[in-house]
Amino acid sequence: MIEIKNLCKRFGQKEILRGINLNINEGATTVIFGMSGSGKSTIIKHIVGLLQPDSGEITLDGKKITGLEGEEQLELRKKIGFLFQSGALFDSMNVYENIAFPLREHTDMDEESIKKEVYAALEMVALEPERVSKLYPDELSGGMRKRAGLARTIILKPKIMLYDEPTTGLDPIISDQISQMIIKLQKELKITSILISHDIKEAFKCADYAAMLYEGKIIESSDTESFKNSDNAVIQSFLEGREIAS
């Protein structure tokens, strides 16, 4: 569904991506692993169009999506949901207003229809609509904030979901709940998902495929079982939590 070809990106003198090549399979969840600061988030920011590459390209369903501007870029972003680490909710709006916001911005739906969609999205992420919809972001726990952010992200029914460290800062029980949400959405909505994570245990719960970003390149990409059993020393060091030898 998504093909990344020879993607390169430099910030000042620092070369972050040095020719990324990666295929993302439709209807599956792919996790991208890598050390802190290795450029994992940079990859998904290119997919959604928040960054443009110095060279290389990304195609979606065979159509080049790098370099899009204006209306074309807006149409692309409607197809892609992006869950940020923080959930990225508007603090001045309650949960209902946050989730309704994309529908009011991008559709002509009436308020009754919007309410049905908002409540359905909250139920999809296991939040009780009548109670939670009235709360503000600062009244939510970390896990609830992530799920509310997820509800807002899926309200436009994206074809692709990008998750940037979805379990960061959460305890093991809440992390598992978020992982189960990702699995549920992928199965019920047939979403193609890309997951950026340091949380190896939780990532493997969700993922069908795994890729390793190291020194600006994808050094391996395979199904998760093959990835776990890789004979690549860098991958095994990472999975075992050992320092990667230079």
C-alpha cells in the first residue's frame, strides 16, 4: 500500500535518513524500531506530509504523495490518521468538541449526525460517551487522553493510521489497553497501521511486520517472527536491551 524509495533527509549538517527503502502492507500493522533520535518519527512525518524529503519518494496505492501541496495535500491527510505521543487534544475544548472538530472542519454533516459519529468513536475506543464527552483534556488520565485522541483520529475513517510512541509514559496495564485498541481498530476497520515504538513487548502484540532503522537506513524488514529470529547482531542487541556495538 505504501512504498518508500530511497528517502533522504538532512537537518543542517546532520543526515537523519540515508536512503530509506520500506514497503508497508495493506491492512496490516508494521512497527518501525530504532534507537532514540534515529529518525523513526521523521519517516512517518514524511508520510503524512509534515516534512518533505531532500530526495527519494513515497507512493500510496501507486501514486506519488511526496511534494503534494494545497488541496491535494489536504485530501491526502484526510486518508491518514496520526496519533501523536501526547494525544494532541485542544485544551480549551471538551472531549466532545475535540472529536467533533474534524467533522465540522471537513464535512457538511448536521449536528445530530456528528453526535452519533462522536459517540460511536468513543465507544470504539472503550470510553463511555455520556460521561467522558463532557470532560476536558486535563481531567483525563494519560490512557484516557490517548484513547480520546485516537477517537478523534479515526472519526474521518482514515485508510492509514500512524502511531507515534502510543504507550510512552503509560503503566503496563494502560499500555496493554492501548495495544488492544490498536489491534481492534486494525481488525474492525481494516486500517493499515504504522507504529513507532520503543516498547518492544507492546509493539509485538500489535504488529504483523517489523522493520529496524539503524544509522539512517532500514537494515531489516520482515514478518515479526522472522524479525525476532534474525541473525542480525544489531537487531538482537536491540531486542535484548544491550548496547549496540559500533
